[in-house]
Amino acid sequence: MSYLDENFLLHSPTARRLFHEVAREQPIIDYHCHLSPREIASNHRWGNLAEIWLGGDHYKWRLMRANGVDEDMITGESSPREKFQAWAETVPFTLRNPIHHWTHLELQRYFGIDLLLGPDTADEIWERANEKLSEPDFCVHGILKKFDVRMVGTTDDPADPLDDHLAIARSGLTTRVLPTFRPDKAFMVDHPELLAPWLTKLEAVTDTAITHLSDLLAALQIRHDDFHTAGGRLSDHGLERMPALACTDAEAAMIFDKARAGEAATAEEREKFSFYLMVFLGQLDAAKGWTKQLHLGAYRSVNTRMAAAIGPDSGFDNIGDTRQGAALIGYLDALAKDEALPKMVIYNLNPCDNYLLSTIVGSFQDGTFPGKIQFGSGWWFLDQKNGMELQLDALSATGLLSRFVGMLTDSRSFLSFPRHEYFRRILCNLIGSEADRGELPDDFELLAALIRAVSFENARQHFGFDV
């Protein structure tokens, strides 16, 4: 059996049929990613393989460091060709890491190259890939068309202008590119030196003065409205865990006033203020029919020396072991009691918590919308075969897999769309193999309907995208 052949990850006859006849042809809704709206608006082209493949890819950077590669060859001033060579020398050591799969899927799907990357093939792959990059259709818009990407959800700060999104909407691009409201910086009352310049940006983009808490809430409401007008239908929060301490209007106002005056909030005050804002933002989402995403459980920038030198999102994060249950239940219950619980996708980073979160999700379904509260796909370190299977098993055992909104890339790279194929192969193998063992009905149309729904239809319906 050849590596990454047409039946890669498909280990039964029905699994193969489900993928080749059903899943393969489904379009892509990439409802959460970190692609650059500026690069989409400008229809960006890449100068070389290192730029498109290694720039900003902290997954690869972590493995290069683990392989003893000097930081200058990763994020430093070495030439693109030298950085690519360092990556090529690392790839043979990545066997059983999902990046070995992704690397070669990307070489095949984007560049038509079926060689194994290593030091001996680096020159040929560099030349062939760079030649491909020079072709007219190898640009952002060409990639979106090639993979039939119907929708992309970027991740956007409410203090940033939406000019790039407006330019994309005018460009004639058939892929809908919509902003996602990510207000993480609004919570920084414990770091007034960081909060103040962010508030200045928010003042400029909303043409308001932000002196008191009421001003902040009004500005966030303005930007929430602006995102909605631009087509946005999702918000997002990156949290180690949900804040758990309830907070009154008066307490929140006092905490914000202190921070605005330059006095850092205590840890307890930060948690109270965060809970207050999360309830307010949940109410905004519910009022407009948006979906709120919660990314829970990461310990970020734990290597403080390296993170200080290189910056965030550079490969110094890991799975957390923070207890998630009580705080998340408290937040969902607070919104439910006010009849202000929006649709949600809740992502878990610690596999120990899979059944905890999948059952919490089940406790807050309210019959108003199929799959209203979602247990999100395997995220970050769980975005691989074992992690996806664990998430699918927990969801299936405690909820309705048939209502699942499926996969996303969560990526900064335009080379990541084969992750949807990777997920669909894993899903088809799970369903097809169980059918061939007699654990699911021998009814191809019934199984095919599930694959279509999870691959595309559920996301289109859940988020309300006309694509």
C-alpha cells in the first residue's frame, strides 16, 4: 500500500465509498481560522515556498526546535532557502506526528508533488513548488476556488477597521469572507498599560470617547453592529477557563474606572469583570442570532523567556489542566436564566475533559434549534487523527453526531484546507468501518446523509450562511 494513496485512512469498503462518493465532493465552510483579511483583499501571491509554508506556522516551529534546529533558522534572519532546508531535514523525524501527513497532503494537493520531503529531495521540491507558485492561479483567490471554499471566517479585533472585509465584498470573490468578533483585549483590566492603547483604537473606530464602563459597552455594541452589517455571525473567546465570579453593575464600573485611571485590577477583580463582560457579550450574540465560540483550556506562552523574545503564537503554548466544569456551567446557566443563551461552539483542549464538556453541552440544549450548543471539533493539539476520533466518540456517545457542524482549519496558512479532507477521511472511516462490522445499519443513503451533514450542510444551516 502506497503512502497517502486515494484510500489513505479508509480501512473498509463502506468507508471508501462514503469518502469517494459523498465526502470528497462537499464544499468547504471554514468557519473559524486566522487567515489574513489583508491578504485575501489583495489576492496575495507568495514569493517562495518558505513564505507560504513556514511563515507563522508554529506547529512546524515546535518540531524544528525539538529537532535541534537553531532559532535563527526558524524565526530568525536566515534566508528562506535555509529555513526550508532546516524544515526538510526535520520532516523525516516527524513520523507519526500529524504534520507528516499534512506536509505531504499539501505537497500533493497544492503542488502535485508526491515525493517524500527530506534533505535529499529538498532541492527538487523547492524548485518545483516555486515554479508552481509562479502560475497565475496560485494566489489567494485561486486557492479558495480550487478547494471550493464557500465561506471563510477570519478572526478580528473589534478595535480594528473592517476595510479589508469591505474591499473583499466589493472584489467579486465568490467565497464569502466574514469577520469574527474576538474582543479578548477588552478584558485586560489587570494590565491598564495594554488596555489604554487598545481603548484609544476602539475610540477611533467608533468615534466615541470611552471614559466609563457604559462607554465601553456602547462602543462594543457599535462594533458588534458593524460586524453584523459586514456579514459577521460569530464571536470568539480564547480562555484558559470561563470566569466564575459573578459581578454587579457597580462592581464592574468600579473595576473599569480603576483600570482607566491606570490602577491594575486584582486577580479577583479581573475574574469578576471578565464574567460581567462575557454575560454582556453573550446577550449581544443571542439578540442577533450569532454563534459564540469558546476556546477553553490552553496554557499560553509558558516559556516566558522565548515568548518575550519572539512574541505570542510562536509555539510556546500547551494543553492546560485547569478544571473547566463548574465555571462553564455557571456561565451557561446565567445566560439561560435570562433567556439569552446564544448558539455556541465549545472547544476543548484537554482530552480528559471531553466527556465533561460533551455532557455540559447536552444539558443546555433547549429545543429552539437543532444542535444549538455544539461540542466543537478537536482543537489545536487535538487536531489530529486520535484527537478527532476521541472528540467524535464523546460527541456520539452523549449527543447527536448527525447535528455536528464539523471541521475548521483554525489556521493562519492558506495551505491548510486539506485538513478538511483529513477530517472527512477519519469521519468516513469511523462510520463506514462500524457499518461493515454491523455496528451501524447497512443503509448507504442513511450513512451518506450523515456524512453530507457533518461535512457541509450542518455548518451552513447552523451559522445561517447562504453559500
